[in-house]
Amino acid sequence: MIQEPTIRNNGGGHADRLIKLAQQRGVLRAIDLEEHSIPRVYLTRLVAAGLLERSSRGVYVLAGADVTENHGLVEAAHRVPHGVVCLLSALQFHGLTTQFPFEVWLAIDRKARLPKVEYPPLRIVRFSGSDLTSGVVAHNIEGSMVKITDPARTVADCFAYRKKIGIDVALEALRDCLRKKKASPDDLYRAAKDRRMANVMRPYLEATLA
């Protein structure tokens, strides 16, 4: 096994810069090294030295890194930088469901090429125009910025996709969103209108508030 001092002596500043980059980003892709002019061979060397760990194909983290339950979202964001975490994965992130999806639900543009990703498993949905930006917030997770629909927008999306995820999931999300004060009734009405779900959501929202 190659020890850390050997790498640093042989590699000049490359190893140090690679470690610093991993610390800053939390999750590191092999392609990320290109913009910093770091040869990819240093990934292999640092893994052999026990300083990095290969979490999946082409994705690396610092050895012993404090990986959270949202690590899959971070990896998905690195794999598909233009994607937005949504629906069941956004519900889980906001604590609005008892389900724990094994896939990362990710929205991409309708005209975007379907991403070919081995890990994490993705469930792709397609949005267009303002639907890719309205109610979307960037969260810092493990040092990486991950775009996720906010609670009100997520609930509205669940009603829009109720035939795929189930109306019971959408109703649970609506009730929990209000009970946990993740969003106000006005926020939910506004999100429903933006997603053209106002007529669908209004009866359920009024019944929940009654």
C-alpha cells in the first residue's frame, strides 16, 4: 500500500490539491479534476493510500467522510448537474413521507438527453420552462449544492403525479406539510396554481384546514 508521504513527495502539489478539492466538494467526480489540471492517476493513488474511497463508478469521497442519509442526492447532483431533486426524494428530504425511495427522483428538461447513470439509481421525470426553476432551492449537503423542490412545490408536484405515486402519498404530504409548518396554506395555494393543480388540490387543502 502506498503511504501518504510517498504520494506527496512524488506528486508535488497534485495530491494536496486533490484532497482539498474533495474536502470542498464532499463528492468528487473524475471529470472534476480536468478543470484543476490534476491527472486522474492521483485518484487511484489516493484510494490505494487510503485517503479517498470510491463510492461508485467515477465518484469518490474522502476516507471516513461523514456521509449523510442524503448522500444519494449529492451523487445524483454530481452525475446530473442540471437535474432537480423532486417528488418522493424531495418528500423524504423535507421529512414529508414515511417512505424511503431507493431511487433518486430527478427532474430534467423535456429536451435534455436521458442521463446514463449506473449509480445511484434514478427515476427521471421531465419538466419544462419555469417548472424547472419555480420553487427550487439549492441546499448545501456534504459540501455540495443540490437543487431540490421546496415543500410547497413538492406537494403540488405530488398531486400532479398522483397517478404515478398514489393519491395517498400526495395527501400524506399535504397533511404533514401543514402539520409540520413546512409551508403555509398560501404557499401551497401558490404552488398549486403555478403547477396548474389549483382545482385538484383546493378541495383536499380546504378539508385539511377545516
